[in-house]
Amino acid sequence: MKPSYVAVFAMVLVLVLGYEAEVSLAVTCSPTELSPCVGAVTSGTRPSKLCCTRVKEQKPCLCQYIKDPSLKKLVTSPNAKKVASTCGVPIPKC
């Protein structure tokens, strides 16, 4: 019996979603990972590709950073919001 295209698609979808969930669980929250963004956050310059990659990787950690008074400005300052927006990462409402 041949598997239907719907069943194959469903299996692929489950595998992809499972992989993405595993990847997001593997993120280590470390504000130092955002160091490539320091120049853009402090001066308002355009963020580098590496900065955007790191912001996207650290997206699951942003609420944790916002809740930490010593890190809050790293995420909520006007330039930090500009960096996040340029990189296509919305600032979460925590």
C-alpha cells in the first residue's frame, strides 16, 4: 500500500517542527552572545549580519533579559529596539 501524499507531508511536517522545537530548546541564554550588536546598540548604526543572527538565536531569551535590571537596556533601549526591528525580531511583551 502506497502512503498518501497527505500522510507523507504530515510526517515531514512533524519532523521539521520537532527539529525546530529541539533547536529552540538548545539555546543557551548568554547576553555575551549579543556582543556583535554592541556598536549598533550604542551608536544606532545598522546591525551586521552576525548581530542579526545572534539576535535571532537569542530571541527565546529576550524576556529573561528584560526582567533582569542590569540587562533590560540591552533589549529595550531605542537603539536596541531599532536593531531588533532591522533584524526582524519583535521585542516580546513579557
